[in-house]
Amino acid sequence: MKVLMISDVYFPRVNGVSTSIQTFRRELAALGHQVDLIAPEYPGAQDAGESAIRVASRYVPFDPEDRMMRTDKLRELMPRLRAGKYDLVHIQTPFVAHYKGIEIADDLGVPRVETYHTFFEEYLFHYVPLLPKEFLRGLSRRFSRTQCNRMNALIVPSGAMRDKLADYGVTVPMHVIPTGIPVTRFSGGDRGAFRRAHGIPEDRPVLLFVGRVAFEKNIDFLLRALQLAVARNPRLLLIIAGEGPALDSLKKLTAKLGLREHVLFVGYLDRQGALQDCYRAADAFVFASRTETQGLVLLEAMALGVPVISTAVMGTRDIVGPRRGALVPQDDEADFAAHIVSLMDNPGLQSRLSGEGRIYVREWHADVLARRLAAAWQEVVAGNCTPAGATALSAPRAA
């Protein structure tokens, strides 16, 4: 199958959408499918082997990490795209890519699907704080419902997200297909090297968060839980690996909570080197986001044998719900802190969760989930999928 994918973000912009696209493209290519990607051009950045049809882009006000593709340059691509003889258009993001993706699919006379990556209901108020939260939730629900119902089918990363969209009134077929991880790519890492590089004693208990340092990631929750845990285990250290708009705010909160000696911000790390070292340097991975549609970093931690402590909210519920390789506290800072202390005090539990996680993560292998995505595409192209705006709901069980 030949598929045209379009996204408002891709590497070098580091986030879950970029990772998902990269993972699926690699695995689908190995299965014999051609997936061409349209993505923004990032001035001064190198593609680093990540082939894509790059489109000239504009600066996004108040968001220096992202770029907006120029619609005139997208239109100039149409002769090339018409000659491509694509079977389907797969839209990855809800901004320029969504609207131009629909236009491109209509021009090519092919069906369109979209992956719903972002839980806007619990996202917008972090960035538009002057408007009432309930107004923004209602707005995000209407926005999502309208966009989703213009597709022939949706790909959603978790059962919780599927159920939420159904509650919104989304009526097109939905396929629950998480992004898997290439397990064999998460098999290295040097614990000692990372600890030595950052002056961390081998016996100091280390917690780790990896991800975009954004307000919706609920990292302030982790800091307050850490403050409670430090009262019972004064040697605890939390490493925060990533960058983003909440970084300055979190550094100020760290100082306010008296945690400067207990939090280490290390920025973005190379996924094939330093990041794996960082994972391996940790004794537990901590996560409390309320907006995740999946939570790939939980699987990455498990693949490297790092026990997980995570709340089970939205997309993370599918991963940690079985409680294999993970402890699942309540969405409460005191309970989260108690689980941190309990795990750090119990080396036997750490070892058991590490082994469980390594086995469990095999069920989320990227090639298995890529086959499911290809099957969903085939269903849409074959015409066995209800057209956009219809009422059928299909939801294969998540891995």
C-alpha cells in the first residue's frame, strides 16, 4: 500500500507525535508499505536521515518549538502528489495538516484517516488561562467532534481515548492502535556512565521523568510528591529529562519547595545514546500526566528494566492497568509519595517489577501494532469502513 502521511510536527521537534510517526513508518516500510510524509521545514535543522517532504514554514507566535506549514507551498506540491498514486491520506495532527490533508485526499480521490494524539479537553486551559476551564472544555469537545467526524476512520492510541471521543459524539469507526516500541532498540544503556557524568553516587536512589517539560504533563504534581517522599528518604533524586515551556516555572517551584538538591534538569537527550543511559541510571520511572493519549515513555522505561510508578489516567490506563512492571498509586500526591518510598525501600520489589516490565513490553512490540494499522488502512481502502459522518463504531482491543 502507498500512503501519504501529513503532520504539523516531526523531528527535529521532539515529542510523542514525532516518535509515533517515526516508529510506524519504519515498521510499515519493513512490511512492504510505502509511507511518504509531509512535514514542516525547521530552519537550520538537519534531517538526520529522517526522509520527509519538507514544506517551508512560518514562526508560530508564542510557540518557538513549532512551525506552521505554508499553505501556498503545500498547494505547489499537488502535481507531485497526484503523480504519486496514493491509496490513502493519513493525517497526524489537527492544525494545518488536518485541513490541507482533507483537501489533498479529496483532490486525489482517496479516503482519509486521522490519528487522535492530543487530549485537548485537559490541555487547552494550560495555555489559555484567562478563559473559564468549562468553556475551553466545551470548545475542545466541539472542535474534536467536528474534525473527527470528517474522517473515514480514526486511529486512537487507547481505549480510554476511544470512549471519550464516543462521548463527544464522534461516530466514525475508531480503531484502538497504540504506538508500539521497537523493543530491540531499547536494550542498551550504561547506568554507571550516566551517574558518573552527573556526579550521582551509585547507591543514591534516583527517580526519572522523561518527556516534554510542559504544563499538561503534571510535573508539578511529581515535585510536590517528591517533597513528601524526601521527608522519609532524604537521599532521593529526581531527574527531569526534556525541555519545554514549563521549564522555568518548574525550576522556580523546585526552589520554592526546597528541592534544589533533589532535582536535576538534564534537557533533551539523544534517544540512541544518552537517553538510554539516563533510563538505566534510574531506580524508578515516575509519571502523573492526566492528558496522555498513550504514554510511550512508560514502555521505554519497562523495556530497559526500570520499574514504573504511574497514575492510571486516560491513555496510561491501558499500559499500567494490568500492574505488570508498574505500581499504580491514586491520583494523589501523598499516595504517590508513599509508593515512591515503598519501592525505594524494597530492592526485591524493584527486581520483580523490572523483570515483569521487560516481559510485558513485548506485547507492545512495534511490528505487531504496525500490522494492525496496515489492516485498518486496508479496511478503509477496500470500502469496508463506514464513510465519514456515519454511525458505526469499531474498536479493536488495545494491546
